[in-house]
Amino acid sequence: MEIKPEREGKTTAIIGYLMLVGSLIAIMMNLEKQNPFARFHIRQGFGLSLMFIVIAIFIGNFDSWMISFAFYIFISILWTYAFVTMLQEKYIEVPLVGKYFQKWFTFIK
């Protein structure tokens, strides 16, 4: 029985969505086998983590709970969407920014 590449890289892809540290661990895990499914989702998870950090630093200057709350809802929706599509073993980019993550993070092999 042949295992689909999506199933083989699923564990690495899951780890890739655990914020920045998880993404870095997943990058190291994927260096040896270079699973395309894991690579795709590591790029998505890494991009979401970086986007969260950069925007959170900017949003923190406003000192407004309404802006912060809207930001956390936005990030949570994007992260949940990406994670669910990964669990379904699909190659679907995060809305709005996913195509850029695939283009910008080509160093993730």
C-alpha cells in the first residue's frame, strides 16, 4: 500500500502551524524528506506567525481593546481556515495573503 505524500507530511505540517517556534522546528524536520505538502503548509504557518508578530507590534501602539480584539479575530479566522484545510489534506492558500507566503518564503524547502 502506497502512502499519499499528504499523509506522510501531515505531522510536520501540523507542527508548522504552532507559531514561529513550531514553524522553525517543522522547517528542520522537512529538510531531509522535503515533502511538498509539508512545505506548502509550513510556508503558510510561518507567514501567519510573522504576520501576527509584525501586526501585533503595530497594533500595540494604539492601546485600544477594540482594535486589538478585531486583530485577534482576524488572525484566528485565518489560522483556523489554514489549519482545517491542512487537516483535510488540501493545498488551499490562506485568503488574502497565502499566495504571497508561497512566493516570499521559497527558502523553505
